[in-house]
Amino acid sequence: MKLNCDMGESFGIWQLGSDEAVMPHIDMANIACGFHASDPLIMQQTVALAKHYNVAVGAHPGYPDLAGFGRRHIRCTADEIQAFILYQVGALAAFCKQQHIPLSYVKPHGALYNDMVQDEAVLIAILKGVAAFSPSLPLMLMAQADNSRSETLAAQFSVPLLFEVFADRRYTDDGLLQPRNLPGAVFTEHSQIINQAIQLAQHGNVTSNNGNLIKLKADTLCVHGDNAQSIEAIAQIKLALPTNKE
């Protein structure tokens, strides 16, 4: 199972995350495209960093919400969503072209990601936006107990899907992420993060907030590198994943 991480989320002189420390340990970099975070120079530098470490680059588009870091739900029309997906993906693709590397996938950010999971109309709009850029470009979305509906919709636009699970987020009984505003929604102890990552990778399930096992079939595991403990956890997860063992 490949590791992916949200990257390039600094803005101007404001720094977020430790991209240089995280990049050597991951397989896929979800690079912000300027709407929820980042700017052209940060995008350019992050793409170059990913190339240096042979990490696949994915576009990480969000709602136009710099002040809220893309975590606020914004009511948009389907045409607006399609347009800003195409806009952001195209912008990052330009920096990939400059570095002579491919743009490998699209992963929406924050509230847009959650809306895509819970609102079929938003998912369809995103699929149309991705397909307008390139129908063969995969869309990354949250793995659920039953992925069949997402697969059916994506097939209508010939967009491949990558299903994702999270190492540092607590899950609910319905296989969704526990809202961030609830206590314990985000793991801070690296032992919790490592244990959940290994459970997902080796057994294909996760323990919910109520102690139930939820089966999740996924292609990639999301990690975050916004503090020293997280970076240490990522390095240990990389070593512990079955694909990295002899």
C-alpha cells in the first residue's frame, strides 16, 4: 500500500508542514493548487522536491477558501466546481510539465473531499472536471465499506479511482471520518497512527470509535507530516508496511 501526504500547503512567508523531511518517506504527494493553500512559487518548489525524491505528484484542489484552509463547506454550482477543478489541476500540471514529470492523480482537499463523499452531485461535478482535463487521470477518494456507487459513477466518465484510508483519523461505524470538531478525531500519539496504519495495510479493516471492525479496501494510505511526531510515525509506517518487507 502506497503512502500519500498533503504537501505544498505553505503560503508566501507562512510555513506549514515539513515537506523536505516528509518527502523521502512517501510515495505520492498531494500538492495544494492555490485555492485553499499554496502559491505559484510554493507549487513550483514542491513539484521539484517530489521529482528529486521520485514521488508521484497529485493535484490537491479545494474550495476557494484561503482564510478557512478549505475546511469550510461552500455552496457552489456544479459548473463552478467543474471550473475550479479544471483551473487548479491545469495550474499544477503546468509545473509538472516544467519538471518533465507526469501529473499522476487528483485528490480533493478538506471540505470539498468530504462533500464529494457525502453528496453525489459534488462527486459528479468533480468527475466532470477531472475528465475535462484528462479522462485517464485517476481521482482519489475515501474508501468505504461499499465503493460500488462511486465506481459506477466514475465509469460513466471513464475516470479511474484510487481509494484512500487514513492513518491518523478516527473512523465512525459507517466507515466515515469522525468530524474534526469532536474529541479524539485526529490521533496525536504516533503509536496510535502506526497501529492503525498497520491494521489497515495488513488486515484491510479499521476499528471504529465504538470499537467495531470496519472493512475498507484501499490503494493508498494518507499520512500527515505537520509535526515531529508525525514525521517519525511516517518513517516507521514506511518500514512496517507489507510492501516494504522482505
